Amino acid sequence: MKSSQMSTRYITSVAMFAAVSFVAVLISKVIPNVAGFLSYEPKDAVIVIAGLLYGPLTSVLISVIVSFIEMITISATGPYGFLMNVVSTCAFAVPAAWYYQKHRTQKGAVIGLILGVLVMAAAMLLWNYIITPFYMGVPRETVAGMLMTVFLPFNLVKGGINAGLTLLLYKPIVNALRKAHLAEPSKSGSQKGTFSVGFTLLSMAILVSFVLWFLVLIGVL
């Protein structure tokens, strides 16, 4: 395929993933917050799927685009929210996509997403400690006391839900993109049977487990 066709296909795919990610942001507005201000957004699942398919830099690009649109349209946190959104999403999506690009197997997808969850949870401890006092207007000591009791559980749960969604949705989305000629066809036989029924059940178990944990965090259970 010519490079111009490749570029058009890539731009179309990025625009589509960005649009779906922003819709996911809008949907998240009806989901209750944790501790009154921490919001779960399923957009990270969409963005990491783009990264698994096209590479980690694509996740960075889409994260910046969607976070900027969110900042100038519906966000009340301004540049602070933009920064935290980009850091959180990239800390999750980039390690996952990077690892999967090197190990394009079922196991590679799982390990990459686990890596993404852990990196994101650790990174957000640091960034919440640094940034949250500014945009919430609270003492840093108050934020420090919330790191292990609020921020860490929330980010682990958020990452776990998005990892489960990614494992469930990746193959159907990739198949749809291939039918639309927006993604490269799979290598002959290399991906056959990769996402089995057992893998789907495991993905659902992961998703349900973290959703239940999220319900505990918001006080429903």
C-alpha cells in the first residue's frame, strides 16, 4: 500500500479512536465519583487499544487530543486536569502498548496491561502528591494522607476495569477495523486462536472483580 494511503488510513483511525474516547468521557459523567472528586473514565481502554494496534506514540497522541478537547469543553479543572489526564492515560497505555508491540501474544497483552496498571498507579501517587494541592486548594499533608487510602485503590481499580475492558474489546475492534481496511490484516496464522473462549471468560472475571471493587469504593456495596 502506498504511503499516502497508509497516512490517510492512520489519520482516519486516530480520529475515530479520539472521537470514541471523547464519547467515553461524556459517558463517564454519569458514573459516581470516588471520594467526591476522582472520576472513572473508560476512555483509557479505547486509547490503549489504539496503542496496542498502532504503537505507544498513538496512545500519547490520542490522549493529548482528547484531554485538550475535554479541557476546553466540559472540564472544570483547566490545565491541571489536562495535565493529570494526559499523565494518567499515558502511564497506563504506553507501557501496555510498548510491551505488546514486543510480545504480540495473548500473554503479552495480559502482561502489558498489568504493567500499565502498576505504572499508572505508581505514577499517579507522585503526580497527585505534586499537583492535587494546587487545584484542590488543600495542604499537601492532606493529600499525602490520602495517597495510600484513596488515590492508590482508586487508580488500581480504574486500571483494572480498563484492562478488563481492553482484553474483552480488543479483538472485536481489530476485526472490525480490518474489515473496514483501517488496520493491517493479521500475519498468516500468527494470531489464530489467540483470543479464546477461556481468555474471554478470564477477561470478564477481571472486569467484574474490579467493577465490584469500584462499587465498594463509591459505597454501593
